[in-house]
Amino acid sequence: MPLDKSVLNFYFIAMLFIKRGNLFQLLESLSGDYRVFVPSRKGDSIAFTTFGESEEDYVIGEFRSFEPLKAFYFLGREKVAVDFSPENPRNDKPPCIVGVKSCDLKGLKILDFVFMDEEFGDPTYIKTRTGGLIISADCTKVVETCFCTAMGVNPWPDTEYDINLSETDEGFVVEIGSDKGQKVIDDHTELFQESNKDQIHSKELNRESVKRHIEKNVQKKNIPPVERLKRIVRKNYESDVWSEEAAACVECGACNVICPTCHCFFLYDQRSESSLARYRVWDSCMIKDFARVAGGENPRNRLWMRFRNRFEKKFDYFPVVADEIACTGCGRCIAACPGKIDIRQVLEKLNTPR
Amino acid sequence: MNNPYRSIEAEVLKITTETPSIKTFLLKPKEELTFKPGQFMEFSVPGLGEAPFTPSSDSEIKETMEITIVKVGKVTDEIHKLKPGDTVGLRGPLGKGYHMTRFIGQEVFVIGGGVGLAPIRTLMYDLFHMRDKLVKLVYRGGCRNPEELIFRKELEGWMKRDDIDMILTVDEGDDTWNGPVGLVTSIMDGIDMNYSRVKAVVCGPPIMMKFVTFKLKELGVKDRNIYLSMEKNMSCGFGKCGHCRIGPYYCCTDGPVFTYDMIRDFPGIWD
């Protein structure tokens, strides 16, 4: 039975429910205004695919995607200026990203801080971020690398989303997080229904059990409490931990690419016959020349200094300038590192007196 | 919306060869572009790349801008190949520059070295414009040898002025040189100033800034009164690309001019 519109006035109290089939109808409809991306199963991992492009095994719940959310707002290589024109060269439809997990939403707080300032805001970031839609989802599974709770993040979204989905049997309990999210629901009331007690109970049970599971991971890895992180990074500035842990690093930069808060880039100019183009390309602070100046001086010419710098940036710099730790506990860097460097182990070592 | 990545088109009007490796480019931006002393510009050769430089001309001249550039790498090699009439890109002004009002009623001690004399020239024009508001103006400059002394004629002209106490030195002299020979730190003693209140401005190669800073401290100048023009790898110039971080600061947005007390505790500041 379609939803009675009057229920919407109480949407924070009376929660909504959408059946799995109806969700895909909703996404079909949203495809008119948005480029819709949905996580799909790819072997053992989950990666975003464009909705409706091919037959995919869509995964709304479960755990975080292989790629970080930043890849939609701040492309790996993106044209940011053409010739001497002030026009923003990007003019595609905004993204609607489905199944976004809480760790990635925390990452957006850092990226918003970096890219959305008033004077020098990044036009393409601001455009995709403010124009886009986020339909997030609770985690329903935990992988070994998950440690979000250690960074003060819950495995379910509580901010930064337009609509949130909590997967239960046959569908999803729906929460509305913004006016934009409400408008989407207003425009598609026929696809929603009121949620019942059992569905809400099942959502709460899942949240508790996933959180418990991650907390157990965190305990096993002895990750220091979040409020100690800045202190231990500062205190151990000259510690041997950095060189010991950096020893396995091959400077591939995978940890930077995969990180939802790493934002560094370089600008690259290109000339074709008809025009000039300036590109913004992801960069990696682990690579030797990252901070080198043209005259040859390099403040971080040793690998362990660059390794330390990465931790400083996440656990000291951002807490000071933005009041946010720039680690979300997504664990992607652990999974991506060919040297098997584990950020949890580094933090544990920093917290262990020598 | 403003696009901070785009450059403004500018024409190269004139190129002056200062030394075998240093040229000054007189540029005419096609849109209004003003700057304050200490601020920097990203200068690009269309399609070939950008690099950050501090202008060397008088900031009160609005229609044109001079930038003095030493050839040290890929982008500056391309810049040195430019000819009058060529088109280039300018992005800026970026950074904070000097708070000129802090010099009012003060004794100002300017120390420049090598190609650092270029941005210092912009500052000096402003200091001369406000000279009647300064208690004292002292300038000590140095470079490796007389051949590498940029703006030599102009600097020698300033030395004749009676509103400035100015001495230049070279590490190694030749027959054209009548001045002192030695590092710039060797001509910083014995100046009649109240060092504990002096505002000192330092611009030059990192190694020179390091030893000048230590010398200033030895003379009794306060860390918070030592203004350093830091050189870091600045790519975007507006606090996003992450390359130029010094502790909690970005060199581009929080600097490039820092007082020594702001940055003294962070490693690698002189590298």
C-alpha cells in the first residue's frame, strides 16, 4: 500500500521503509537527474558501478567499497582549467552515490574542510558535492581491517547523508538526513511505506552487533584511544618507530590513493593544438620528490620522514586546523599496502613505552 | 564562481638579462592584477607548467609587473626561453605578504641574499614610499660575486640616499668591486639600532636565511621580529595541494612570510 503523505510530517518519528525492488525503481527514476553509482560485488571486494549499465550483483549494505568516496568528488585526474577561461570545464550531471558507508562520510568532513573554503574553493568539488545526492547505508558486515570505532566513528551514518538505508529482510529502513533527501522521498512517496516495529528492531540489532564486532577487532589490535593519538604522534617525533615501520614501504603511494581523506595533488599543464589544459592529479606524500623544491632542497628526503609526515598530517595537523582526525578507520590502507604496513600496529607501537 | 586554477593571460613586454642565470621579465596582464610585497604569483608558460615567484617590481605600479627568475629547473628553463611578445599565464596574488603596518614607527633591518634581492626590491619600494613613518631603515645585501649582483646600478643608487644605511657585500670580489668582501653575516654588526625592538626582514637562499637568523638572534633581535620569506614546494598556492606544509601551516596561505617564532620548532624549515 502506498504511503499516506501525512506520515511524512513525522518522518523523524515514524520511520519509513523501502522494499529492495522499489529502491531500484527509485534509482531508475533518479538516473534522470543524477549519475547513479551503486556498489557491486567484485570477487571478495565491493566496488562502485554505474547503475543500470550492466547486470550487477548490487550490494547496498555489507562493508565499505574498494575505492574511497573522494573518487567521485575529486577525480584522480581532472581538467580544472582550459586556456585562460574562468569557466569550470566540468559540466556533467551530479553524482548520486548509493550504499555509502559511515567511514567515507567522515572522510568527506576533511575534504569539505580542504576544498570548500570561501576564497579559493575548488569549483568542481563544490559543484559535485553540493549538487550530488548521498544515499548511505549501515554496515551489515565487518572485515578484518575495519576499525572505525577506534576513530570515534560508528558503523552507521549519523550525519552528512541525504537518505540512509538500514538493510533488513526484503528491504531497508529509511532515514532522512537533509531537505534534499526529503524532497526525493516527497517526489516518490508511492515507493515508500511506514516501517514496522520488527524492521526497526532488526536495524537496531544489526547496528549493535556490527559495532560489537568492530570493537572486538579494535581491542585485539590494541589501538590507542582516539584522544591519545595526537599526543603519541607528537611525543614520538624522534622515535625509531618511524624508520622501523617505514622499512617495508616501497613508495607506491597506494595508501594515499585509497585513503578517503588524502587530498594532496599536483597541477599539470598540457598543450594540444587548439587549447591549453590544466589538470589536477592525485599526488602521494610518500614519494621522494613530494616536498622537494626546484633548487633541490627537500625537507623530507628520507623515507621515514615522509612516513612520519603522513601520520602527522592525519593525527596532528587536521586535529589542530580542522578539529577532526583525518583517519576514518576504513582500513583500506592496510588492505592496499604491498609491504603489509598496518596503521593499527604503528599506532599501537607509538603508544607502547620503549 | 571564481576558478582559482585558471591563469590570467599576460604578455611579455621586455626581458632583462641580469646575470647568466637570472632574467627579469616585464609582464603586462590582460586583466587587473595587483599584489602586496611578499605575496607571490604562479607564473606559467602555456601548456608547459607553473612555478611560484615573488614579483620584483613596485607594487604601486598597477599595469605591469616584473618578476625576476633564476634558472634552476624544468619550468624556469622554459621561462628563460621566452621572448618579448610571448604569452604567459599568471595566477595570483597568493599568500599573505608582509604586514607593512607593523613597520610603522620601527627600526627596519632588511637583509637580502642572492636572488632574494628580487622580492626584497618590491619591499624596499614600499618601505621608501612610507619612509617618513619609519624610525630607521637599514639594508644589508650580499651575493656570491659582483657578476651575480642583480639590480646593481639601482642598488648602488640607493646606497647614495641619506634616508637609508645600506651596505652590500660579495663572497668573492673582482676589479669592479670596492665594497666589503665576505658573507652577509659579516656586515651585520655595529649598527646603531635598538636590536631588541628591531623588525628584521630576511630573504635569500635557505642556508643564508638560516645563518642570518642565528646572527640576528645573537644580536638580540626577538624571534617574533624576524620575518622570513620561506621557500617551499608550492603547487596550487591556496592551501589545497598539500605540498608546502610546515607544522600546522601551509607556506602558501599562512606565509610565505613567517616570523621565526611561528616556525622555529618545526623540522626541515631550512631544507
